[in-house]
Amino acid sequence: MRITDLAIAAAAVAVSLTAAPALASPSPSEVCAVAPGALRTLAATADASVQRKALRDIALGEQLCEARNRPEAARKFRAAATLLGTDLQTAMAGVAKTAAVQ
């Protein structure tokens, strides 16, 4: 294998690794449809102070969804998920999995 072939292969791997998280992320409309319910379910069992902060972020996220500012809404939902000890994708996947089982 020549050095140029190796360089091209390395560049392709680097591009695919950086693109992988973006491909795994839910779409913005999916976030606005699923995240509030999923996060409220998690917040129901959280400590009172954590619950209050998470619910505030969830409410702000919903308002941002209504204003069609989905990237900012996703940030608020991610912040709420972090407060609740998880990440947004995991929280949303739990709701999707539960809905599929029923």
C-alpha cells in the first residue's frame, strides 16, 4: 500500500468517525415531539430540587419548539436530561422502546 492510499484511507476513517454522532442524533422535530414526555417521566422520580430545575428546562424547551427554535429547544432538553442523570438520546429511546412494547 502506498503512502497516498494510506492517507486517503485515514482521512475516510476520520470523516466517518466525526459524522457518526450526527447520524445517531434524533431529528429536531423528533426531539420536540418525544423529549418533553420522556423527560417528564424521568423527572417524576427525581429529587425535588433537581425535578424543579429539569421541569423548568423542559418548559423552556417546549416554548422554543413552539417558536420553531428547535436547536435551542434541544439544548434545553439536553440540559434537563443531564440534570436527570442521563442523556437526551437515552431518555428518548426509553420512551420509544416502551411505546413499541405496548
